[in-house]
Amino acid sequence: RISSPMVRKSWLDKGFKSNRARRGKDPFIKIDWDEASELVSNELSRIKNFYGNQAIYGGSYGWASAGRFHHAQSQLHRFLNCIGGYTSSKHTYSFAAAEAIVPHILGSFRDFLDTCTSWSSIRRDTKLFVCFGGIPLKNGQISQGGTGNHYQKSNLNKSINEGIKFVNISPIRSDLSDHSSVQWISIRPNTDTALMLALAHTLYSEDLFDKNFIKKYTTGFDSFLPYLLGKNDGIVKSAQWASQITDIDAQSIILLARKMSENRTMISLSWSLTRQDHGEQPIWAGIMLACMLGQIGLSGGGFGFGYSATNYIGGDFTVLPCQSLPQGENSVKSFIPVARISEMLLKPNKEFHFNGKKYNYPEIKLMYWAGGNPFHHHQDLNRLLKGWERLDTIISHEWCWNSLAKYSDIVLPCTTPLEREDIGMTPRDPYVISMAKAKEPFKNSLNDFEIFTKIAEKLGLKSKFTGNRSELEWQKWLYKQTKEKAGSAGIKIPSYEVFRSKKWFKLPSPKKRTIMLESFREDPKKNPLQTPSGKIEIFSSTVANFRYEDCPGHPTWMEPVEWLGGDKKSFPLHLISNQPKTKLHSQLDHGSHSRAHKINGREPVKINPTDARKRGIKNGEIVRLFNKRGSCLAGAIIDKNIRTGVVQISTGAWYDRSRKTGEETMCVHGNPNVLTIDKGTSNLGQGPSAHSCLIEIERYQNSPEELKAFSPPEII
């Protein structure tokens, strides 16, 4: 825990003229809250006066708190808007490519993310569930905003036991249940689009597709068809063609297409599909494939985003119209696609493309972060560190000494959810929880609202930031607004006083099961999509007119920047850096549960027995993963459920940079983002391409460095 406000010594001595390369190395000096508030307010004023508010980047990307009021992003953005605004970010690391492409296909993304066909509909009518990216239960342990019931796990297990046939299309067998009825198709990573195209080709060539659905509910199929049949490029997208790309037997592809056409089929598209080079394409191709099957809008049929990703997808629950903390208006118009942070820092003023328009990266002087950790979620951390050195000042709110805190200039200690009152409510879960304070704040830590109130007071903006309300008054207001909105939507919830006294309540289940795009199917003229045609766009003239070579106007197979079908002489293994089982992203990596699953203190890496034998790697040994971007240490687990040529290490290990001369690009703890590529998915989405990553792995011959990931820095 961080006991008091802290300032990096070099920054305290010289301010923004400090040695920026000493971040992560310098000792920290403890100061009191009055001095900390003064330092922060003065530095914000300096940046604002000399460079303008666009030079402030309001980070705060990441999971923070289930509480509705003490939500770090909302608090930070409200505060920064009070002082004139900030450079913001758009989209997410989770599925940025989908956020960009799906509105061009369906007219919206979020509308369909939150209304995926429910498990009750699946269990009643689905016969075949085809999972691109699997459905790993570890991901369903959580939902954004909290969860009161783990219905993903229970419904998946019930679906399997009730006879629904599941197909797991993934390089990792454990991405779906190991039940004997589950078919594992061990696909080569990053080749899902090629497989989808081949499935579509089989449906077309064998006359198994739904012509009426294509005609009535879609547009652009005739423009897409010449590509599928090879009329444009001379390459027929057949099962035989895809077999060479995906490493799946051609006959298996043909048989799967036939099964999909013969049964009520649900196609699950994992969010992870978007986090690869050209991550827009598998989403577009998956929707196209569902259109050809013609079951969209029917109970148990069609497609869905994220059954694999989080607990709430597929839940039957009443959507509570929750009131969020008003953030005010951001007067600054500059922004970046969220995963282009290093590009912004390293190449200020450079032009970039995004979703059909051109922009320029702003020049950032101050980074203000609360509620997230870029040293967890960003790619190519060694490149990020170079960009980090371009900043005058980095301010963070943290409760523990993780890597973000250690690489900051001013660290303000904040509370955890157990140390404050709040309301746990989300439109994605039926449970509303009164989050009572379980313990007093640790030493001198304050909650984000208190921290920003102190700084706002120094700036003469206390009343503007607080709205003349206390924390509890704000929470009462949030609940009251939610109750009024709920009443307008025909939802009854108890009074604030009853809610607080009873500590929780559950919303009633909806009377009707959720079936995505049901009303559109029933009457596409009365319920059109928000696309130019009002239909599902298999070909988008809008996207085509952007003239992006890396994102044409229809689903297209394009070779990723790194994959096993390309140049792999130096780095012959494909790295999958998926979500961890023992923590939420990087939260509580220092906790006993996460530590118990490490190997000699390092993050585990799974490797196929054949690949391990080639390298003389034994179970439990410390190994080094490396490529041209960096390296990390990990503990080897030999696992036959990983396909050959693939290794898997979960994200979330706290970044711990080597202190040895010549090995500064190594993380000695096992953070895979020292290896992943920092590249946008395309000019359209500019999402992260973390899953397009080739590496090599070897036994580590040296004595591993002592881990410092969980140790505080020197404090003087």
C-alpha cells in the first residue's frame, strides 16, 4: 500500500526539468496532502497556461470500481473538464476493431453487444454452437460493474449436458470445456477469417445458403461474391485454399459448413478475434457467415459477441437505466484511438487515419492517470517507456506500488472499494448492491473524490467540481435519478432508505427471452438498422470509399504482420497472451491467489510437448521468451492442449524491468506485453494487434534476478 502522497525525488528537485529516464529508478519522497495538492494544481496551471488543455492526457483507461460514484474515470474526467478539458481516447483495448467496423455493418455496436441472444434461447433452440475463440470459463468470473450470479458457467455446462453440440475453434483446447462432446478444431492463430470465407464458399457452392435472407435482410452480397469465388484475384476461397492457411483439413471445413446449414446454429465471436492485425475482418466475416445461414433473429440462431469474454453476455435481465456521475463538457476536441498512446507520445503532430477521417496526434506534456495501468494493457512496453520519457509530468492515483505508480512523478494514494461507501449497480446485471465501507482508509489514503476536491480547491474550483454535494449526497442523487429513470421505463425499485437498510435487491427477470435482431427479422422495413441501406451490409460502400488497403469494403483475408504462415525463421512460435485465470487483468497480482499459481515467482507459460522437447525445456523450468521487441522470463508448463507452434502466457504480471546492464528490455516477472507488437489493426479501427506476435523460447541459463514487482521503491 501507498501510505502518503509521494513525489519522485528528481521531479521534486527540478520539476518538469527532471531526468525523465530516472522514472522507475528514482527514490520517492513522502509529502503531505496540502503540498501534494499545491504541486498538482501548480503543474496543471503551468501546462494549461503554456500549452493549452490539449497537452493534458486524461488516461484512466481500465477497470476501476464496481461503485457507481467512486468510478475513477468519471471522477478524473469530471475534474479535468472543470479545468478546461483534456485530450481523450476513443474505443477500448477489448474490441476496438469491432467498435469501428460493426456500426458500418449493423448500424451500431454497443446496441448489439448488450443484447446478444440469451442463454435461455440458446438452451431451448440451439443445436450447434460454433465458438470462434472458444468460451473459456475463466473469463466469465467477472462483468463490468460487478456480477451477482455466475450464469455463464451454469448455462454453458447445462447447454453441454442437455445435448447442444459445441465446436471450439481455437489454438487452445481449454478455451472450451473438455467435455467429450465438444469438438476441438485446432486452428492456426490469426486465420479465422480464412476459415469463415471457406465455410461461406462451401455454403454457396453446395447451395446450402439462405437466398431469401440474403435478399431481404442484407445488401452487398453480389459485390462480395466475386471475391469469394476468386473472380477478382484468381483465388477461390474454397476449403482447399483455407486448409493451407488455417492448417485445418479441407474435408473438416466442408463437413462443418454442412452441419451449420443443417442445424439451428449460433456463432460466437470472441472479443479476442479483434485484437489481431486486421481484427475488423473476422468480425465482418462472422456476421456474413451468419447471414448466409439465414438464422439471424431466430431463437438460438445467428451470432453473438463475447459469450467468451464476460459473464453478462447472454444473460436474461432487465436493463436498469443507471445514472452516472455527470462529467461535464470537454472543451478539447483532440483525441486518440485508445491503443495508439505510444504513437501519440513518440510522434506528436503526426497525421493518422481513423474511421474514414484524418487527424493529428496532439503533443502531450502531462499524463493524469486514475483507475488503470498502461504497463499492463498496452503493447510493446519498451516502446511505451520511450514515449513515457517525452512527458514533463506523470500524475497517478494508486493504492499500491504497481508499475504505473513506480513510473510516475507524483503518486496520490487512493482508497480501495472496501474503504468507502458506494452503490454497486450496472445495466449489465440484475443485482444492485449497497457497498458499505468495510474498513477505514489505509493511513493517509483518500478516495478520488476527496483528492480532486483538494486540488480543485487550490484552483478555486471546489464548488464547480463538487457541485456543492458531499459523497453521500451525490450517491443519494445518483440513486434518485436512477429510480426516476427506472420508473419511466416501467421498472420499480425500492426507495433509497429501504435499499440502504436491506443492502441489496434484485431486479425482476424480463418476461421475454432476448433474441438479437428479432424485431429486425420480423419487419425490416418497420425496424430498419441504422446503416445507409437499413440492412446488414455485407459490402459497405462507406468503408470501400475510405480506400484503405488494410480494410476493404467487404470481409477479406489479409496476411497478418506476424503469423505462422509468414516469415518465422527467427521467431517460430506464435504467442497467445490471453486473459488470466487468477486475477482480473493485473488487479491483485500480488495477492496470495495469483502468487500461488506462479512458477518460482514467474508467470506460467504453456508450451506443447513437441515444442518443449525441441528446446530441451522441462516442466517447471524458468524459460526466456524473446523477439526483436524484448524478452520476459516465465515458468514452463508442458501442455498437450496447446497446439504445436503456439505458446500461451496470460497477461497481468506486474511489469518488472531487469536491472542488469544490457538486459533492460527484459521483464523478469513475465509480462508478455514486452513482446507484443504496437500496431493498429487497420486505418479504420486502429485497435491493438497484440495477438499477432511471433517469438522464440529457450531455457534460461542464468540465475534469475530477484523479483521486485511487489516491492515498494526506495522512500526517503
